[in-house]
Amino acid sequence: MTALSGLAVLAIVATSCGVSRVNDEAQGPGTTSGPESTSTLATATVRPSTTAPPTTTTPTTTAPSATTAPPTTAPPATTTPLPIATTPAPTTVSRVPAECASLPTGVTETKLDAGGAVHDLRIFVPSTYNGTTLVPAVLDWHGYAQDGNQQAALSGFEALAETEGFIVVHPTGVPNPGRTQNAWELDPARDPNRDDVAFASSLIDTLVGSWCADPVRIYSTGMSDGGFFTSILVCELSDRIAAASSVAGVLHPPDCRPSRVVPYIAFHGTKDPIEPFDKDLEAFDEFAADAGCGPHQRIELSAEVVARKYTGCAMTFYRIVGGGHAWPGSPIADELPASLGHTTDEINATAVSWDLFNAYALPG
């Protein structure tokens, strides 16, 4: 399936049903979604901390480095200041395992059995990697009914990783009970045998243990459903995610209690036909309140991009004026269905996200 056909399916599902992805996730299998205005995603809760189950990876096969598939109430603000992320320190050669010298470059397709499901992984290592350093790693989560290959094409993160020298992994989700579309687990009550947060933690373990990723420089981003899942990781894996960004999907669970402030940015189009813009902005405001941010500043970056930059913290919400359900600056923007709305080229979500990521590392 190409990115064009895959994203067309998503557009058809959304427009023909007249509902948002939010409603489908919030309801149980076999139910009928209601209008966007009745979305109940904000009631999703954070699961209790769990120990990730043992993980199993399959033998990897190296593929060409080219892309293979174009595709309610907020809790009180934290009163005690959370630890602040720090800028990255140089990686010492002594920390690098000898096996890093033989790490395969380009795209490797493999699988990871963790969190109660087997997930396909697309892992990209830049051709310039020489095995002498640990490298940053970006987790890029796809949208609803998509897969990792399609997200790789949509965001273009692999091309930037090649230039900037970091690893990027594109996992593929699995369907929720009673569904056939790939998704990330936004409500832990949907499937008691599955834990996507445990999967994400195991994925980080795998990247650090087998792919020479720097454990203090792991970052998360995602589109739509993947943006929601990134929000959940900000809440639950703040001790492992150094910084994050969400595109067309921000979720603030009522019991979100990160152990530290995670530098976080988001992008959303004001004319998104699938995910309501106002709900994402409200959710992001709640993250800013949790972080103890000060008042926000309104900065007009261009005719189509207005930044809502919060003072006293590393958080910014980018309003894409007239933007649709889109990844700003996507390299395949011209191939996407018109029903998804306008994709701006006045800001590049991939490049801006990496600028944030590259400025922060976990403390310690």
C-alpha cells in the first residue's frame, strides 16, 4: 500500500463517518461513534506503572535506505517545580560497546514482541555512523489506520536523520479489539492483555541495548493517533523521553503526573477535518499548567504559522492557520488526499521538532 492510498483510506473513513479518530478510540468495539463535539478521549486514564514483559526481537534484515512506502477538567497545576531537562553533554567513547562498530546502516526491518503484541519496526541508522559514539534516537509514531512505513514517508524524518546523524525508528501499531485498523493504545481498559507503554519502554531498551542509542537522548513524536500516544509517553515515561512533539493530536489524561518537565511542542491546523483544533490546544494548555509555565506569548511567524510560546518552560504550540489534518512541511504533501485539508510549507514540523530534541537530554 502506498502512502497516497493508505492516507486516502483514512480520509475516506473520517469523512464518510463524519467523526474523529478520537471517538473511535474512546468507545468500545462494535459501537457507533458520535459527532466530533461529543468526543470523550479526554477521559482516558493513565495506566498504573507496570514492568514491561520480556521482549523478543526477530532476526533483522537490511533493506535499502530509501523510503519503502509513501504512506475534562485539568488537574491542578503542579505546585512543586519539576526537574528541568538539561542540554546534552558530549558522549564519551568509553561508554560505546564494541558491537556498535558493526551496526547496520540504512533501513532495517525487524519485529519486537513486547507489551502483549508483536510489532513491526522500521529502524534507520545514518550512513555516516562509525560506531564510535552513542547516538540520539527518535521514536516516530504513525496515525490511526497507518503503519510505520507510511509515517516514515509522511514525516521525512529519515532524510533529516541522515543529515544530522541520529537514529529514527518507525514502529507499527496493532488493531484494538474488534477493529482492523492499526492503532496505539490510548485507553488501557480497551485490551487488558496489551500495554503499548510497556512496548514503548521495551523499544527504548532495545534501541539502547542493541542499536547504540544514547539513553539520555531518546525523543518521541507522532501524527494524530501517534501524537496522542506521544502525549501519553510524556505523562508516563518522562524519565525516559528527553523531549517530545505532537502533530494533529494532543491528549492530556486527567491523572497525568510526569516526574519531570518534558520539553514539548505541538502543531495543529485550525481547519483540521478529523481532530478538533480547540481540544488539542486545551490539552496542551493543561501540559503547560502542569509544567508551571508562565503566560504565553503570541508570535506570528508567517501568514500561516502563529506560535503560542509559553514563558518559563520549553513549550510551544504552533497554530497552523487554515491547516488541515496534516504534517507541516511533509515531503509527500502533494500526494495527500484533498479531503485531509491544507498542508503548510511555511514551517517544517520535522525540522522544528529536531531543533527542540537536539537541545535537550535527560538529567544525569
